[in-house]
Amino acid sequence: AQKITQTQPGMFVQEKEAVTLDCTYDTSDPSYGLFWYKQPSSGEMIFLIYQGSYDQQNATEGRYSLNFQKARKSANLVISASQLGDSAMYFCAMREAKRGGADGLTFGKGTHLIIQP
Amino acid sequence: GAVVSQHPSRVICKSGTSVKIECRSLDFQATTMFWYRQFPKQSLMLMATSNEGSKATYEQGVEKDKFLINHASLTLSTLTVTSAHPEDSSFYICSARKPGEYNEQFFGPGTRLTVL
């Protein structure tokens, strides 16, 4: 089973509109972390936002907010007032506590977001 | 800040040769670094976890003899692709975590490997 599912391979959004990128996850660990990264065409991975499984409030970072619905195992990214520079691939990722302490990230397949003027 | 660099950014090699990729944390000490591989238009896949002073932990399906990882210091991890073949052509990205901090991994800019 997929650990991270991003159901939107691609999205077109008008500039200045808000956009929601979907992410659902699957884990049996009570302690985990959820991340969103942006990857422009240059390839670098840009950290956007983090949500811990025990965090009571939804994370926010500037124009980015994470709609965390724990019971539904959902961690959607919301970008308000989209800009042309937001066009990129967006990856949802999860960190689980593994045996031995290894905590590399498991990534979803990504959503290619294109902002149109 | 937390800056992670990779060298080289791009490498082309002949089939059968070995290629070394360096990952450095420039302004912090990283006891743990991670190596990922990304094929074109696909997601990142964790290959291994690199721990300073100990053997790397490889993910299932990743050949440890083919992808040699050395984490000799708190700021440097290296990935050597041995006897590279065209199917090893990929984008290799490292990340590093600050000790005691689990809320963010800082990624390097990646290395694009092309094996002819």
C-alpha cells in the first residue's frame, strides 16, 4: 500500500487564487511528521511546512498552511494568493519512527502545479 | 541557516566506471545524512541513511555493494556508484538533519548522473 498518496498529478490554477494540494498518508506509528516540499525545474527541494502528529494546531508558514485532519489521515497543503513563481512540483512526505532510529522521508508521487496569469 | 551542498552538480561517465558524489553540510554538523534517488518525472526514493562513524543503513532493494556510502566526518557524506550502468542514470539528492531536530531535513541541490 502507498504510504503517501497524492491524487492530483497536475493542476492548473489562475494567479491569485488559492489552491489546495491533496495528500493522504498511511502509518501505524503514533508519532510521525508530515512535510511539504516544493521542487522547481532546477531540481532543488525547498522545504515549505511541517506538521507533527501531536501538534494540536494546523501549521502555517506565510502563504502556506497545512490542513491536518488526523482521523482522516489527511495533510493537504493550502497556498493562498498563488503567484506565478509557485509553479513547480509539490511533494508531500512523511517521517516515521523506525526501528534503529532511521528516519528518512517517504515521498508521494507529487503534484505538478502550474499557475496561469 | 542550514546549507547543504553537493558536488558535482552534474556528471557524465562511461559504463563500468565509478562515480563519487559528495554531500556537505556547510554551517552545521550533521550526524545523520540521507541519500535519495529520483528518476525523471518520478518521486524521491530513500536509498540509505548515512550515520557518522558507522555503517550506512540501506533501504530494501538497494545494493550496498553498488552504492557505497561513507560518512567520515560530521559534515561530509559520500555516495560512490560503483561500476555504473545506464540504468543508474538518475538525480541523486542528499539531505541532512541537525542533531536533535526532527522537524526538517535540509536538502542539497542534487547531482544529475548520466551513464553512457
